[in-house]
Amino acid sequence: PVAPSPVPTPSLAKRMKKSKQPLQVTKDLGRWKAADDLLLINAVLQTNDLTSVHLGVKFSCRFTLREVQERWYALLYDPIISKLACQAMRQLHPEAIAAIQSKVLFSKAEEQLLSKVASASQPSLDTFQELLHKHPEVFYPSRTAKALQLHWQLMKQYFLLEDQT
């Protein structure tokens, strides 16, 4: 009779590797908050650009571009992470959701429309309210006239309006 070998069989080695995967999955769960996930999802849907999201969004802690990319792909393709993240986002208070939605980046289409408002004019809130009503399909649903006005002022300050050089 042959004595059993202490070397693990290939199937045992596979099982050991598989058991380490949940540790990797849960490793980042503490860093990514539900608010971060919601902000990431909304920002990517607005801009379609993970690099812009990484540069322009302020998350609860500093993430590298690679971490942002990995989290986005995990939310899309990892059923465990996706399910946990959805459950956590559903638990957010409506006021927290509104605050998160107010931080969503402006899309290029939104900025194009805002850039058409003349820099020489002093547009009132009514001007931006009218813009929201004329183009509801372009603007993010939670945008307000005041938010548009503030962003327009920033664009004007950095010479990003159509009539500026």
C-alpha cells in the first residue's frame, strides 16, 4: 500500500484559491460607501468617462483611477458586489440621495447649452429655468436653475462660454 502524500491535489489547490477570492471581494467593501457608489454610477452615466469621474468627483476618500475603474466594473459584472451595493444604496436617506445627485458632474451636452448664454448678459434665474424647460432631455433630472446659474458663472470665470476667447 502507498502512503498518502502530504502534497495537495490540484483540485484542493483550486478550492484553496477560490476560498481566498471572497477576501479580495470584501477587502474594498469598507472603503466604498453607498454614497460613493451612487455618486460613481450617476457621474459615469452623465459623462460616460471614468477618467473625468476620477478627476472631477470628490468621493468620501481618495481613490486612484484604477480603483474607480475596478469598482465600476465590479458594480457592473460582479453579482455579489452589485447586490450588496444596491442594498446599501436603497438604505440611503432621501436627503442624502438628493445631496449626492446635486454633486453629479455636468455633461458636455449640458455645458454646450450653458455656453450659449452670452457672457456680456447678466442672466437671471428665469433664464436658466427656461433653459431647463426647453431641454429637459439634456439636463440631469435634479438640476435646478440655481445650479445652472452657478455652473454658468464658473464657465464664465474660466472663459468657457461661446462668445469668449
